[in-house]
Amino acid sequence: MVKRLLCVVVATFMISVFCLPARAELGGQVFFRYAWPELSNTRGNEVFTDTLGAGGFNNDDGQWALSAGLDIPITSAIGPGVLLGEVMLEYAKFSDKRVIQTTSALLGAPTTSKVTVSELVVVVAPKYRFDAMDGKLRPWIIPAGVAFMVNSPPTNDTTYLDIGYHLGIGAEYMVSELISLGVDYRRTIASGEPDIKATYSSFGFYVGFNF
């Protein structure tokens, strides 16, 4: 599934650059982001995260997140700014404590190991960007987008897929025509389909390559 999503993102980028040159004049971007996430509710005391806390709780709420995204210009005919379509993939790591591994406990020979609690998110969202200071300073907002979420480890129900929505606000500065530097705050709100709500917020910075 992840390979297919990556293929879609790459294909979309190629179409935007080579087949839609007129839209590139509006200011598309490929960006890479590093962030500090914070999980609203930790996943400690679950079956697959720490064997129900039998040897300690795997309950940290955030460590780091890494993202890559594509902003595709759609139109500048709505208001004073530019409407973009954003596709972003993000891996967020929340906890990795040494706990009793569930499989070993089920086999009757409990051993400890570091179990990583993480989430993979694919976001598709409208993004509205304002251009100030002759286009050098570019604040933006994501009012609401769709988030497809993969939780790891699985929940107590042995399910891991969820869907939610994504909000964001940020600003960037064009260092040159090619490169922008930005900061942002994002929140991904889970619906709770797999019997957990892995909602989290993140504050990060990013480097954008403009086209």
C-alpha cells in the first residue's frame, strides 16, 4: 500500500512539472519537513505496545516526525492568494521503550525489547497561501483535509487503519526562487475506527523546493 501511495505522489509531481507548465507560474513546491509531534492520548497499557504494562508502560507521547509533501497550484482566482492542493506523507514516532514483547509472552517465554509506537499518515488537503513582501513572505492555512492513518503496533482489536482530518497553519520565506524555508503547526484528528484515537499535533520546520 505504501509503495502505491509513493507512486501516486511521484506521478502527480511529474504531471505537474512537465504537463502543466502554466500552473507552475503560480508557485508549486516539493517540501521536506522535520517536526516534534505530541500524541493526545498515549498508547501505553495496550496488548501490542507493552503487553498491558506487564513490564512497564510504553507511554511516551512524542519524539520526532519526518514528512515529505507536494503542493500543486490550482488557481489564483479565489481571493488575494493562491489555492493549492497538498499531498503529504508523514511518519511520526511517539515512543520506543523497552517492554515485554507480546509475542514472547504468548509463547510462554517473556522477553523484553524496544517496541516502537508510531503512525504513518497520508494527507490530501486544500491549502490557501497568501503572498506578501513581493511574494517573498508566504503565510498559508489548511482549513481541513483528509488524513489516512496507519497505526503501529495494531490496537487491542488487532486493527490499525483509521481516517481523520488534518488542519494546519504556517509561513515560509523565499530565500531564492528555488528554495523556501518555513515553519508550521499541524494537527491530525483521528476518527477512532480501530478503537483508539491517535490524534496528534506537531510543530515543525521545512525546506521547500519551488517550481
